Amino acid sequence: MSQRRGSPEDDIGRRAQRMKKARERPGLSPLRGLGAFGMIGWSISVPTVGGAFLGLWLDRNLPQGFSWVIALILGGVVLGGFIAWAWISRESREEEDDNGDH
């Protein structure tokens, strides 16, 4: 019925293990999150803006029945999304490896 607690020595041992683990694996810095946010933003914005400029050039030099600008902006967003997704996947795998999780 009642759950039996361990001895005070066991409690102290568990606390010591938790403290040791916390020292060995410090938490993530808030700046790391800000850096990840910036990396994701740049990985999407650079292909999108590049697609817009390439689209403007193509619209002037190779006019078509559709807008190159819109097509390449959308292509840049998709490409940037894949780049960001791959970067996040790689970072999360590295973080799991660093933490010893598999």
C-alpha cells in the first residue's frame, strides 16, 4: 500500500548522481537557440531572394507566358525549406549523439 522510501544514503547517492550528470552535460545556451533561428531564416531567405533576382533577369531576357519571378521565388522557398529541414535533422542527430541517446 505505502511505497517504501530508500534509506537516506540512497537518497544522497541519487542526488549526487543527478548533480554529477548536470555538471557533465550543461544545458543548452539560449544563444544557441537564437543562432539556430538565424540559420533557419538565412537558409530559407537566401534561396528565395536569389530566385527572385534570377527570375527578374529571366523575365527581361527570356519572357514566357508565366512569371519567372513567382516560379523561382516558390522554388527558392521549397529549396530553403529542404535545406533548413536537413540542417535541423543533422543538428538533432548530433545533439542525440552528444547526449548519449540512440
